[in-house]
Amino acid sequence: AQSVTQLDSQVPVFEEAPVELRCNYSSSVSVYLFWYVQYPNQGLQLLLKYLSGSTLVKGINGFEAEFNKSQTSFHLRKPSVHISDTAEYFCAVSRSPGSARQLTFGSGTQLTVLP
Amino acid sequence: NAGVTQTPKFQVLKTGQSMTLQCAQDMNHEYMSWYRQDPGMGLRLIHYSVGAGITDQGEVPNGYNVSRSTTEDFPLRLLSAAPSQTSVYFCASSYSWGAGYEQYFGPGTRLTVT
């Protein structure tokens, strides 16, 4: 079985400050890792994904995440946030070689960017 | 492309009523799925389909039925609504069922059961 823990349910941060949203997973096998963003009243949109290769993954809107196998983490970072980044962010994991039907989501982190 | 569309956007049902949530995609995707989103719980998979005529259960299938008669459509049926089914429902699709393929989500249906 696999699980995902997002350590912070709410993260307030001032505009232009850096942010890190934390995600830890547990799995007995290799995994694929994802970050999704959900803007208010919308569906989820893929920010970035780690399948294999370089452990530093760059995504859309200036976000990046680093896969750390020893710490079983996949934290999301952005060096300078904007008001428009206010949204809920979900970390998700799937087993490798994996299947979309095995995608497990974390409980989400609400990022609020303050002016 | 319209992507993934869902109707209705909002719905209020009384306990015991039945209804169908519609989902359609115009990207010729093989894989389609239904999730429910509840506060503090992320998204949980209800049912999924890997192609027309093929469906299977996800993590929380009880109280829901699905069918996939065409590639484009994947309706979700609530047989006898219960207050515990109050949730936001998302339909998603991807080119294939492999985890490496991006899932595209619809805008959601907010369902309240009284």
C-alpha cells in the first residue's frame, strides 16, 4: 500500500517570498510522484511530475520539486510567489511501473499569498 | 478542444433520489475516472475505465455505478443518494492508463444530499 502525507494544511506567505510545500510518501516499491494545483472552483491541473532520471523536476509557473528517495519526500518550491499562486496544491503518488488507477492523493495544502 | 466537461455544475438531491453525473471528453482518451473530493481528504477514486466497455472499481465504489459505452462518455450514477455522498465530484481522462500519462480534470460537480 502507498500513502501520501502533506504536512501543512495551510501555508500563508507574503508576495515575492519563497515557499516550500512539503510532501512525504510511503511505499514499498518505486513510485511516480506528482504535484497538482487546484484554483478556486476549478478542476486539478498538473504542475509537474517525477517519473525517473534527474531528481530535480521543473514544472509550470516557476515551480520545481525535488525527489529525495532516502527521505521519501517530494517537496514543492517556488523562489518568489505571486498573488495568482493562491490555490490548493495536492501531492500524489503512483506505483512504478504504475497505473493511473493506483494514484493516491494527499489531503492538500492551501497556499495563500498575501499582498 | 473542450477537454473534459461535466454536467451539472451543482445539484441538490433528497435522500433516496437517484441521478446521473455526466462526463465527456473530446481528446480520444482511453482512460477515464471519477473521483470525489472531501475536505481534508484529498481525492479518492470511485470508478475508472481503461476503454469502452471496460470499467472497474476504485477505492470508494459503494453507492455508485458506471458504464462506458463510448470512448467519449463516462457517466456516474448514484443509485439511492445518501448524505454521505455530499461531495465534489471530478471526472478525469488521460491518453492511457499508465501512471506517467497526465490526467486532465473536468471542472467538477458539487453535489449536496439533504
